Amino acid sequence: MARILITSALPYINGIKHLGNLAGSMLPADVYARFQRARGNETLYICATDEHGTPAELAAAAAGQDVETYCAEQHILQRDVAAAFGLSWDWFGRSSSPQNRKLTQHFAEVLEANGLIEERVDQMVYSIDDKRFLPDRYIEGTCPHCGFDKARGDQCDNCGNLLDPTDLKNAYSVISGSRNLEVRDTRHLYLLQTKMADKIRAWVDTHGDWPVLARSIAYKFLDEGLIDRGITRDLAWGVPVVKDGAPRPGMEGKVFYVWFDAPIEYIAATQEWADAQEGRDWKRWWRTDAGADDVRYVEFMGKDNVAFHTVSFPATILGSEEPWKSVDMLKAFNWLNWYGGKFSTSNKRGVFMDAALEILPPDFWRWYLTSNAPESSDTAFTWEMFASSVNRDLADVLGNFINRILKFTEGKFDGVVPDGGEPGPLEEKLFADVSARLADLAEQMDAIEVRKSAQALRALWVVGNEYLQEAAPWTAIKTDRDRAAVIVRTALNLAALYAKISAPFIPFAAGEIAKAFSLDAPAAWPSNEAAVELDKLPVGLSVRAPEVLFKKIDEDMIAEWTARFGGAEEA
């Protein structure tokens, strides 16, 4: 039994996430976690809300709440909507936890002891009208690299370059809109990434199996030359900057940069999980001197997070010189776009997770977002493509097969798995085809090829329809009851098999299919021996047809949703 540690990029606390966030980290991580659990591997899937930094403060202010109350409420909202989508986190933590505070401060101390952190007098943008420094997202302006006029003080969302507030042109305060800004001296801690450049490159070099997207982003930053990165900010909300357990002299009131403490929360959230129940041991997942050597650690994230996870967080982990587990596979995704533009939490552009569930069941979204995962390039969401995917794949292929065979069994065999007859050439052909396709599905799932996995699963659904069409039990029943029984028995076993292999992608529908056979869900992942897998249901077992699994999306629905959420006219 393998041990698999899975993390997905921490969603920001500032509101319910949109479908792009779901598609680029949380959902594919869930599919992979469900697959690994079904295979019997010891699997731990960890996530958390990212609660520090300017997005939290700005969102809280907009909501008229203090930031601590706002974060507590939003954490529950995000947790609940994720559960409704079937995201099967073993723990959904909070970066504001005491565990993360303690661990972040620990890393800062050991990094400084290793000569990788130093105090510097920094020049930061100060808003005279707001009477405060403007770190990160408190300041916007024109990107010096691409000219995008709404770049943030930490990163340009258009070109992806990491920025400092003083880099921006035509800058203004996000708080007040004031351009009455000046640069003033302030003291901050810097992580000396330049000292770690060779070690980080050597570490990245060992990961030739990462997706091209992840490796190309990592090498882009390494080739351009790493810079020393400020890891403290002039903010009130966050992990306090301390030295020897007390506020650091000259840095009272400052906190650590959100991108310093947020990745550390992967470890801290695992501590939260362990602290929540006696007998759990977080160190065997994260400390190579406590058993984590045999863990395979897989991270899922969108491409805008890759630089932090291939440079900054490794600088923290490797620079500590402590026996921490580092990532084995970094699965990076491109963006799911909303028609011709980007989904946007701040601009409320696109469909968000809570609204998505108001109009359709979670499996409809899960299937579309995985079967169209933005792996090799950005992909664009359109209502027409979404409807086509749901109607063609879920309703016409899987739903049609399940409905046909179970209704036929109820009508012609009293709703039980029939006995009689022996498999013939058509079944032998089916066994060979299903065996080959099961092997392909498992291979793609192991490789975390999300779209290819969905294609392999759909191909298996198609096989069932083709078999039923060719075998034609409705014709055989007229002259040869035993032959019809073999066909029905084989097809029922195939339907039960679909429940098992579809569960990582569409767990709710898979559960309904499993109930038709009184099976537990989720079930163990099947072997590639189709002759064995398609002979598991006991003769005489009562079966029942479920309600319609997937209702089709029609043009009126598309028109209604386009009016509500927008569409092509927003591109």
C-alpha cells in the first residue's frame, strides 16, 4: 500500500470561489484522491483557506466586518460549498490557525539562523491620504512589463510577473483611489533567494516528470535570476513577526507576507488534522526523519501559483536544512476562462460555486470541468460547450446505458440478476476490450492526465452501449431466454463496474448507480481482468432502475443562464 499526500492550492478567503478555481486545483486533486483511496492506498488530502494578506483585509472592510470575524464566516461558507461539490478533503484548515502561526515563526527563525534572512531598510509606497503603507494588493497601477493597467503590487495577472509595489507605474491606493503617494523607508525581512538559486535549480532538475507547464515556469524564474524576496508586510492581520518569542524590535505591528506563511499551512493544516483526533501523526507525512520518506507528495495548482511553489516555498523548505518532505509531483493547470476573458472573484465575473449548484447538480459541473481540464492550454467555458458535454457524455452515453439495462431487467427478468447461459464470442470480445480500457484508465489516472482519464472513462461507457446494441437482448429474449440472460447479466455487471470507476469524477451519480445494486459506495477500484469484474453480481440479486440520472440541458436553460450570468457578449 502506497502513501499519498495531496494538497491543492489554498483558496483565498475573500468569497466563494469561481469555476476556474475549482477546475485548476481543488477538483482534479479530489479526483486523484478518490482514485488513490479506491486503490487502497493510504491517502491524505489537505487544503485550507488562505486568510492573511490584503485580500482578506479589503474584503472584510467591504463587508463591514472585522477581519477575524469575516474570515471565520467565510471559512465555513467555503467548506460547506466544497462539501456540496463532493470535495473529499481529509482536512480543510485555516492559515490563521495557531499551528500555522507557530510553524511560520519557526521557519523564519531557522532560516535566519542559516543566514538566509536579513533585515533591510526598504522603500515602500506610502499613502499620505490613507496615512499608511500600501503593500501588495493595497496598491494597483500599470505593469512595467506588459502595460496592463490593473496590475497589483505583488503580481500582474496579465503577464504573470511577480512585482513589488514600487515597480508599478501610475500607481494608486486601492483603499481610497488616491494618487497622493510617496516612497518612504520602512524595515522589512528579506528571504535571500539568491543564495538558494543553485540549490533550487538542482532540486527542480530532479523533477523531470513534472508537466511541461510547471517546469517551464520554474526555469523561467531561475533563468531570469532569482531575487531576494521581502517576507514581511506593514499589515495588522497575519502572523506576527517575532524574535526569540517576543515582538521583533523595530518590527512591532508587522506581519509575515501571506506568500511566506500560506504554503507552510500545508504542513500546519496536517497538524490541525492530527490535533483534531487522538492517534493521528502529522510528522509521518511531513518529516523524513519520522516516516515521510515513503510518502508521495502531489501538489495541484493553477499556473499563477507555480512560481511560489517552485521557488519561494522550496527556498523555505530546503533553506531550513531540516528533514521536511518536499513535493514529488507538481501538477499545474492553465486557466479556465469565461468565454474570451478571465473568471474574476473581485469583479464577480463568471459562475461561482454556490451559484453553479443552484442551477444544476454537482456532477454536471465535475464532469465538464474534468473532461475539459485546462492542462495543455487555457480553455474557455461556454454554455453551449457545457450543455453539449453534459448531454452527449452523461445523458446520452452513461445515463442511457444504465437506464436501458435496468429497465429491461425490471421488465423481462423481474428485476433480478438472471441465471442461465454461458458467455459467448461477443462477451469474450467485450472482456478483452474492457480489460484494455481499464488498464488505460488506470494508467492515465496514475499519471494525473485529467482530460485523458475522462476520455478513457467515457470510452468505457461507450463500450457498454455498443455491446448492448450489438447483443440486442430485446431480440434474444423472444427466442432464447438463456442467451438474453447472459447479455443482461453481463450488462448489469458492466453497470456496476461503471459505478466504481466513475466515482472519482461523478461521485453522486456513481452512488446512485451503486444503490441500484445494493452496493457500497465508494467501492474498491477494479482489477483489469474484465472477465472477473463482469461476473461479480450474484444471480438472483434484486436490482432497480434509479431515477433519471442526468436530465438534459435545453436551449431555454442556456438562454436563461446566459441572461443571468452573461456569455459571449462579455468576451
